[in-house]
Amino acid sequence: MSFFERTLTLWVCLCIATGVLLGQLAPGLFHAIGAMQIARVNLPVAALIWLMIIPMLLKIDFSALGEVKRHWRGMGVTLFINWAVKPFSMALLAWLFIGHIFRPLLPAAQIDSYIAGLILLAAAPCTAMVFVWSNLVKGEPHFTLSQVALNDVIMVVAFAPLVGLLLGLSAIAVPWDTLALSVGLYIVIPVIAAQLARRALLQSGGAAALARALALLHPFSLGALLATLVLLFGFQGEQLVAQPLVILLLATPILIQVYFNAGVAYLLNRLTGEPHCIAGPSAMIGASNFFELAVAAAISLFGFHSGAALATVVGVLIEVPAMLSLVHIVNASRGWYERGAALRAAPRAG
């Protein structure tokens, strides 16, 4: 890893502080950038996400996707965490912390709205940033792409019924335009662009040309991650300064949920003997959220200034620092993981 990658957490913290400061000094600029959106998907952020994930998608050889079936246990673990554990664990944590433990410290009129926002946040797995986290833990790129694509298909049919069940509502107005546009912007277009670029590079200069392109694009990918942070925290700088205690209290169940789900996914993959390159992205996908959809759904259902909208925004604010800490944990524990996974895989091989 380069010096920049080893100190990425420091740069993230600096970008968070820069975003908050700029959001205070130039709120009009960030309001203007925030208004550049279609179906509540911010286009500048989408462009930065392209720059983040296209270099990672360049590594994917679609002819090797068939090998993913060998890791059906990892796929099963991730699906179990995303759809059978995460939404329900968040509902429980929201009820416990927001509905009871922190209730005296929060505005009474917003309690139910905060809980609803947290549930919306956990009901959809991440579709874009997970490529970044998978790359940082040396995850198997074909597994990551297949898992994200499968989650997208499930999300289209399961998001509304699942949220409706947990919120106790008879009908959920899912922002389908946001969902469809997000999948197109964050998955379909980058995959097509990356594969066209990969084919052109391989035809013109072979594997060496592809390697040179990846090395050239890698710093821009990390730079786009940091620029995205500046934008996201600049958008919410006023909220952070105005309601620091509320944001801290809302962050508590989100953080617990992130580490809990990542830990369960990581351990289940170890118990089933999956290699570390599968367990890493499985844990990352299990822990992260599709915050663009969550924010859009919260605004559609409860309004822009609702507690639900604020709760989903808090998910945006802590997503990157929390996921970077998980990246560190997954990478640091690789030796321990591989010793246990090898022992469990040996009987199957014999």
C-alpha cells in the first residue's frame, strides 16, 4: 500500500472537517450543487462515484463470472445478512435506543420518525460504494459484482413489502424513479463503460496496457472518494452544527448495526470455510447501506425536514468512517481468518 492508502483514515477525517467548514462558509454553493439532481439522485456525486468504481470494474473479466458459483456459501451468507438480519436488527436497535434509552434526550414529536428513518436506511443494501470497500480488502471482484447485482434484483421486489412490514404501513411509496436511476447510474452504466474500456485496452496493448491504466486511475479513484466526502458533508454541514446531540444519538444504533452485521457475516464465512477474498466483501456488503434510496424514500414518505430524513442523512455521514474502520479490521485479521477457514475447508476437500 502507498503512503496515501496507509493514511487514508487521516485524509478522510480532513475531508469531513473541510466539508463541514465549507458547508458553513459557502452554504449557497452547496445548495446549488445539491440541486443538480434527477429523481433525487445527485449528479455530481454520481459522477464521482463513477470515477471511484470504474477502475475497480476494469479488473472484472466477465468470462470468469461462472466461477462465482463455487462461492455459493458466501453468497448465501450475504443474502441472509442483508435480508433476514439487517432490517430486523436495526428495527430492534432503533426501538431500544431511540424509543427508550435516548427518548428523554430527543424531541418527542420526532421519535417515531427517527425510528422509521433508521429502518429505511437498513432495508436496502449498498450498490455502489461497496466496490470501493471490496477493493480495499482485496475482495474477489466477480463475487462482489454478482452479489450486488443479485441484491439489486431482490431490492426491486422486496424493499417496499419489507419496509411496510417493519413500519406497520399498508403501502409504501417507494421512489421507483430513484431506485431505477440509481441502479442504472451506479451499476449498469459503469459496468458497460468499464468493459468497453477493458476490451479496448486489451486489444491495443494486452495485459500490460490494462495494468498501466489501472495504476494511472487508482489515485483518481481515491481522490474521487475524498471529493465525495467533501460534498456530502458540505451538504449537511448546517445540520451537523445545528443538531450535534441528535446526530450523535442517532449514530449510536447505526454504528452498532454496522459492526454487528459485518461481524456476523465475517464469522459465518469463516465457519463455512470461504476464503478471505470472499469473506471481506461479504462483510462489507452486509454492513453498508444504499443511503441514496433511503434518503429519497424518507423525504417522499415523511418530508424533507422530518426526523426520518435526518436519520438517513446520519447514515450518510458515518458510512465512510465506519466502513474504513471495518476495512482495517478485516485486513488486520486476515491471518487469524485464514487459519480457521483452512481447517474447515480441509474436510470438504478430502
